[in-house]
Amino acid sequence: MEENLREVFTAGKMYQIEIIQQFLSENNIESFVLNQKGSGFLLGDIRLFVDEKDEAKAKDIVAAHKI
């Protein structure tokens, strides 16, 4: 499954990821989060991935709701 995941959004705050996840969920697109912020550190990004079959639709949704 991991090899089929495509990054569609990157944010610095988890609430931004959660908002986009909600829009994706409303469109029946499952998403996965990779949080690269180290514990105790404020550096790093939070990345949102979808299955490659949903990539185009997900990117359209992200573009329409850019935070």
C-alpha cells in the first residue's frame, strides 16, 4: 500500500491537515498522515497522502480549499 501513496498536502500545523482530511473524507477519499515533527521540536512538516487512484481528485480538492 505504501508504494501507492501520493503526497497531496503539506502543512506546519495539524489543524490544517485535519481540515483538508475532512474535505477529502466528504469526497470518499481516505487519507494518511505522516507527522515529521519531532517530539520536543517545532521543526518538520506534517504530510498528507492519498492512494494514487485518488491523487488527481484530492489535489483538486486541496487546491479549492487551500489553507
